[in-house]
Amino acid sequence: MSSLEIRTSFILASIYALRMLGMFLILPIFAIYASGLEGNPTSFQIGLALGIYGLTQALFQIPFGMSSDYFGRKKVIYFGLLLFVIGSIVAALSSTIEGIIIGRSIQGAGAISAVLTALLADLTRDEHRTKAMAIIGGGIGLTFALSLVISPWLNSWIGVTGIFLLMAVLSVLAFFIVHFFIKEPRSVGKKTPITQADFLSLIKDIHLNRLNFGIFVLHATQISMFMIVPIYLISQGGIDLSSHWYIYLPVLIVSFLLIIPVIIFSERCHKNKLTFLGAILFLLAAQITFIVFSTTLTGIIVALLIYFVGFNFLEASLPSLVSRVAPINKKGLALGVYNTSQSLGIFVGGSVGGLITKFYGYNGSFLFCIILIGVWFAFSCQMKVPLVKKN
């Protein structure tokens, strides 16, 4: 990768990570905070305040992706960041659950994840795109772990209101970083209209649908699984909540180091499909390991390591494959559909996974994940990996 590609990848990964922080940072603390708000909010209202972010993300990913093909990437990113700032301020200033729901929905409406991924695809060469996406994928994993580590500390220092305001400040910073350090690619912003036929052709594309279903499953199972893992670390592993980062951080670092040679092997030896399917099997093995060996801390750590090896590789590979399969002037739209699937996966993983856990216990939730991953593996066996075009 060139120095420009590396710099661009890390800049866009940091902004992408900010979007994920908007989802993850308040998860460990929000229920306790919300229960003390005016009006004694119900559990449904508290859940809605958490989930509405992913729902509005899903609703606006496609319109934002389409708009970025038409108006240019950076203008749409500016608008999305502005919405995120407004939503963060609304949530911070609200003393009722209704106000926070409105603020969180506005935050989610700034759905720029698809645009950021399309911009990264525009600014990196095809043969290096998986490595660029790996930086984003690693950033997502580290962001998730970071949120578990720093959220209780931030809550004790600045409170939930301060966390929302911090999100607004970081979004303003991201605005200036994009403005001064990222160039608008020449291949977009040509005023090419998106027709209904364009949209329908992407929706019907079986190759893109396999990838969209994949990101849906990847994040549905992630959310469903991580409603249980912290509980297991406390009850089975004897690890206090404030010390969970001692487990997550080393596991994530080791898993990320392990996938680097896999990515290099995959690209150089043209074994993309083999490694892709293998990574899905790693996710499957992780769920089985949780069911069988989660009674000990060692079993939990092994399951997490297996899981994150597969997760980090797939998180990097999926958007790269979408950017290769999609028509060159419709990447924003294609990645909008892709990121909509991701957001819906988060929403479904939390809601359906929670219901299954309620009625069938923790192993029921892991079985739910096994079924989803198994369907994904079967659906992906017929996938075709496009050839890498070298510039």
C-alpha cells in the first residue's frame, strides 16, 4: 500500500469507528441511567432508545449511499456528521426518555457508514482494498472492546450527558479531518442520476445478496452473543466488569495479528473463497465452544479468540468484495444496501437474540447464532470471488 492509501485508510477508519462508538459506548451503562429519568421509563422505552439508532441507520444508509454517488462523498459525509452532532446534543440536553429517543434517532439518521466505505474503495487500489478494509474491520473490533473498557470510567467522570456531548465534539473534529485531509475522488459527483432500474438490479444481484446477508448475520450474531459474554465472564470466569478489558484487549490484538498472514495468503495465492468460508466456520466453531466449554475462563477465552479471528477477517473481506462486485458508478448505492443490512443485523440480533435468551436461556441464543451462521455458510458455498484488478 502507498503512504497515501495507508493514511486515508486510518483516517476513514477513525471516523467509521466514531459511528460505532455511537452504538456501543452507552450500552454498558444506559439502562441504569435511563431508569432514573423523569417519568419512570419502561423497559420497552429504554430498549427503544438503544435500538432506534440502528433502525434509523438502516433506513438512511441507502439514501445516503445513493446521494454520495450523485453529489460526491464529502458533501454527504458533512451532512451526516452534522446530523450526528445535532442528535448528540438533543440526547445530552434531554431529561426524559422521549427526548433521548429523538436524539438517538437523529444520531442514527446521519448514516454515513456506506459513504465512508465507498470513499475508501474510491481511494484505494483494488489489490490493496482488503488490507484497507482490514484497518476498518480492526477498528470496529477495537472500538467495541474500547467501549466496554472506557464506558464505566467515562460515566463516573462525565456522566451519560457528558458522553453524548463528547460524541458531538468528536463529530466536529471528524468534520475538519475530512475537510482538510481527504480529497474528493474524481469518479463520483458526476451528476449521474440513480434510476429505479439501477436500484432493482442491485437488489436482485445474487452475488451482492450473499454479501449483504453475510454482514447481516455477522452483526446479528455479534450483538446476540455479546449480550451473554460479559455475564459469562462474571459468573463463569469470576472476572469483575471493570476488569473485562484484561480479556478483550489481548484477545483482539492476537486475533488481529493472526489474520494478517491469512489476508496476505488469500490475496497472493487467490484463495479468497477458501479463507472466506473458513472464517465463517471459525464463527460456527466459536458458538459451539461457548456451549461446550464456557464453564471455565479458559474455555471462554478460547471461544473469544476463535470468534474474533473469524469476525475480523470477515469484517474486512465483506465490504471489499462488495466494492469489487458493484458497478463502478453505483458503489455508494451498493454499499448503502450493504450497510443497511449491517444495521438491521444489529437491530435483529439485539431484539430476537434477547427474546430467545429470555425463553430458551443462553444456549438457546448460541443455537440461534449457529443456525444463522450455518445458513450463511450454505448460501456462500456458491459465491464467486471477482478477480483483483491491478493498477
